[in-house]
Amino acid sequence: MPPARTIDGKVHAEALRARVAADVVRLGAEHGVRPGLAVVLVGEDPASQIYVRSKGEQTLAAGMHSVTHRLDAATPQAEVVGLVGTLNADPAIDGILVQLPLPAGMDQQAVLAAIHPDKDVDGLGVINAGRLASGHPGLVPCTPLGCMILLRETLGDLAGLRAVVVGRSVLVGRPMAQLLLAADCTVTIAHSRTRELASLCRQADILVAAVGRPAMIRGDWIKPGAAVIDVGVNRVPFSDPVKAAAGRTKVVGDVAFKEALEVAGWITPVPGGVGLMTVACLLANTVAAARRLRGLG
């Protein structure tokens, strides 16, 4: 069979950002509303610094209001929770995102729980998780939402397809399974300890890898023609000994990409796939929150 077609995350993310920007213009013209996103960054984690800067730039590029609160790693948890409370009450802020991970010793769940559920644009609070599980409207975690957009725009109707999600995290695996179930797929959640995992994966029309282990999903684990969504972001040393000796690393997914290309029908690359959709979906969630908070549908 021919090699798999690559699902280009850049193309889909650009299209989503364009739709968001157009919606922001309509909200301003028709209702005088400018959606606002507040990001709270605690500490100096280098990767978080990059992510937060990107989120701010893309929020402004979409025509939205953007504010970033940068706090020292030693900031008391009560002060972080207090800031979240202030943002909950701020009518100019429609979405609140607390950048993870938080510094060691801080209760992540307690901080996330302080975010008003209708401003929880990361969709990580228990109320939005409950809404998703029970089929009620709410804000959905950005990465699974991006995966669903890629699948729908690539495959069309997903009803009746068999989906296997490898990974059970609250950030990706569990909400991903709920979204696929809502799309009328037959869904199995698997993980690193699932028995006969390779055999199970080979039954999937849609295979979502979100387990956090580089190249764990091999080519012979994939059903011919399946759509493979690789959520993994793993840093590994270069195979080139000179680069490896210099301490250089590269980013790879949870799927052995070259092997999968020979079997799958569609596949997302890493980098260049799902990751690019995550920030775009954050923008979409902020606009959705702005509409919901004002009863605009």
C-alpha cells in the first residue's frame, strides 16, 4: 500500500486561527465584545516560558485582549489562588490558564479548582470534566479538542469507527476517549500496562498515542489504513554520536514514525502535528468562553 498521508498540523492550525480571528471581529462588531485571555505563569521553567510567550503572541494576533501574570516560584499558593479569584471577577477576562507544571510543593489541583469553570479554557477543572463525561456543553482540554478537529477534517464522519486511545491521563487520554465516544466511535482506553497491547492497537481504525514513551507504538501495531494521531512529545538524544556527545536532543512522538508511514492511512508528525493545534484550540476556547459568559451562544 502507498505511504501514509501526513496530517499537517500547521495547515489546520492556521485555518482554525483564521476562523477564530473572524469570530473575534464579529463579536466586536455585533456586540462590542473583545475576548480576553489571562495566563498565569509561576516560576521560571524554560519550556513554560516559551509556551506562554507563544500563547500571548497568538492571542494578540487573533485580535483578543491578552495579559500574562508572571510570579516568582516562591510565591505562596494562597497568593496564586487569590490572583485567580481576581481574574474570575474581571469582566475583561473570559479565559484563565494557569501554566503547568507548577513549582514543587504547590497543590496543582487546588489552584486549578480555583478557576471559574466558565473561564477554565484549559478544560482541566473537575466541573468541565464532568460536563464532558455527561455530554453537557463545556470547555474541553485543548489537545484532545485539536485531535478531534484533525480527525474530523481528515476523515469526515467518525461514527462506527473503532478507536483505541493509548494513555489515560486527565489531560489527554480520558477526555480524548470521551470526545470519540460522543462522535459515535467504539472506544477502548489502553495504557502501558494493557495486556496484548499491540494486538489491541491493530484493531483500531483510529489510533491515538498519548502515553509519553518515545516510539512505543511500532509499525506492526497499526491496522493498515488506520488514522494515527501521535500526541507524544519526547526529547531523546540524536543518533548522530557527535550531536549526542554535545548533549543535543530532538523531539519525537510516541509512534515509530517511519515504520508507521508504511502501514497507516493517515498520520500526524512530531513535531508539526497535534502540538500546533493546542494553542489554536486555546484561542477557540477563549472565544467560546466569551460567548458563553455573555449568553451569546
